[in-house]
Amino acid sequence: MTRIAHLSDVHFGAHDPDIVAASVAWMEVHKPDLIIISGDFTQRAKVDQFRQASEYLDRLRSTGCPTLVVPGNHDVPLYDVFRRFAAPLDRYKRFIEDDLCPWFENDEVAVLGLNTARSLTIKDGRISYEQIEMLRDRFAEVPAGKTRILVTHHPLFAMPIAKEGELSEAVGRHRDAIEAVADAGVHLALAGHFHRTYAESALKMVETAHTVLVVQAGTATSTRLRNNELQSFNWIHARRYDEIELQVIAWNGREFQRGSHEKFTHDGNIWTSQSISGPEQ
Ligand SMILES: [Fe+2]
Ligand SMILES: [Fe+2]
């Protein structure tokens, strides 16, 4: 079993220092096998914000846990027009991670991160044809029994939003991306951006994507909340490619606390969930 902490939207510059410290403390105690951060490291892509985000990453890495990170739309400068178009992810590469398509693999999981942040779209991301090719190629080499995980900042799949029946925006070229995700046999698609926790079988959203379980993370440390959902991150146990446990670790105003806990199983056709209780790991 591989234990993954999935954090997102840490937004340095609009962060709560107490929550930042508590998240590091959690990782020091629980030592996941992998820490994933799915973008929006900063609030406005400023140097001092990237410095703080970089220090945060250093503290997480000093726990001995490997990390896999991708940028978000807030990591592209918004008002500095020259930088926005000439070197949109320069600071991200300098302070956070040079590799925009990171890869992690152990005996049980294979994880690919793809950058969906673009200069031209203010907040909606996009996936390129080159990235779609890479997605197919990288997973084609992975042995059959491993859990295949894709990480993006923008969700590949539109998801229901607060108003009944309405769907959110999905990443640009999402139809091509979803086809590639299905072809590559991706089991788990992790993303952030909406500052809202959510988990659902992609089959309920897109007919062809039967292998994919979509999991969204809330904001881990930002003070900018949406729908009054408090800060949280996802604690994932990838047991097998057809069995994944997800627990939301939520801030209660004083500390991170274990919240809803579900087991997802795939029967060859669809992911279904059941609430679980039991020993915590
Ligand atoms: Fe965000
Ligand atoms: Fe975002």
C-alpha cells in the first residue's frame, strides 16, 4: 500500500501560517510515501510568495517524503504582462520545480504530473497535444498491476458546482485529454483549483472514462475559502489499482482532524464507494 498526501492551492501570500505549520507537523508525524501538491503555490506569482512556497516545500522534503508538484494558474504572473507572456513559469521553475511533467514510480503506483497553467487563459487551464502524447507514452510502459495516477491543477472532468445541475469548467481540450486518460488506463485523476473536496467515478460524468476515479482537493492553507469549506487535504491509500481509500483531513479552526473516510472499489465497470471506519494509519 502506498500512502499519499494530496495537497492543493496552498497560495502563499494569502496563507494562514498556523495552518501551514500544522500541515508540516502532520507530514512529520505520518510520513506519507509521497506528497503531491496540485498547483497554486502562490497568490500572485510574486518573488517573496515563491520564496515562502519554496521554504514550505523544503520543510516538507526535509521530512524525508518525496514530493511531486505541478503549477497552477496563480503561479503565472497576472499583472506583469511582459513576464506573463515571455516567461510565464520562470519563477515557478526557479523556486519550486524545474520539471513541468514530473514522474514518480514505486512498486505499486506510477504518478504523472502535467502542467495545465497557461499565459493566455486567465484562470482556465489547457492541456497540449504534446502532453496528451506524453500521457499515453509514459503510462504505456507501466506494468499492468500498478495504480496509475494523473495529477493536474485544473480538473480534466467538469464537476457539479453549488447550483443544482450546473457543471464547472473543465480543462481546455478536455475531450482529447479524457480519451487519452481512458486509453492510458489511468485509475486516479487528482486535481485542485476549485478549493473544494470532491470524489466521484468519472463514468458518471463521461461514458468512456470507466477506469478513472476523480478526486479533487480543497485548499490546504489558503485563507480564501469558497462556499465556506474549511482548509483540507486528501489522505489516500492506494491499496491496489482497483481499491483506493480516501480520507479528507480537515482544519477545524485549531488543528487538522480526520474527516470523511471512504473506500472506493472498481468492479471492472465503475468505481463505487462505501464509508468506512476503522484503525487510522
Ligand atoms: Fe487556487
Ligand atoms: Fe487555480
